[in-house]
Amino acid sequence: MKKLCLTAAAVWIVTGGGAWAVALRCLTSADCANVATTFSPYCCNQYTTGQSYNCPDGWTYQIPTGKCSRPGTTNGSDGAGSYQLSYGDCDPEVTTHNCFEPSSSSTDKKGKKCFQVSTVE
């Protein structure tokens, strides 16, 4: 089974809990379960790790800078006059996770244990 990895050229953006997460190196167990099919109904731990970069709601992870950014400005006014709010950038929350790949059997070619994806129809 060929290892599924993601590169900067092909970035997979997933959402969860209201935050953007960009998986640059490999599939998490949840990502693997999302791409599993009837022909590959298992997800195998590859014993390597990857990182996800999580940004707050409304912010997007920027690959070239490694920062979270929010485009646009907000205009408004109050008793003191009018104002314009522009957004800067912030550091993402970095999460390290185990790497998985889809498999057609309960063990991959190296005999590693795989878990069955229960959501596959």
C-alpha cells in the first residue's frame, strides 16, 4: 500500500471544532476515516507523526508565512467617531498526531494492526 502524504503543493484543509486545521505531512486517524472506502475500510497507524496548524474561527493558515491571517477590515462608528479595524496575524496552535493510511485489510503489508472504519457504507 502506498503511503498517503500531503505536501505544500497539495494541502488538505479540514475543519473541526470551528477552527481551520491544515495537515501538511500525513493523515490523522479522523482524516483517514473520512477518505476510507468500501475497498479500503481500515486505517493503519504508520508509527510516524505529522503536524496540524489550527487557526481561530474566521482565520486561515498561510503556508508561506506559517501564520494565521484574517483578510478584510471592519468599519464602524460610536459616540467618539468612526473607526476602521484591520487584522494582523497570529501564530497557529500546532498539534502533533500519529500518521495513518487507508488499507484494504486489518493489517498492512508490514503486519501492523489497523482499525476498522465504522462509518464506511
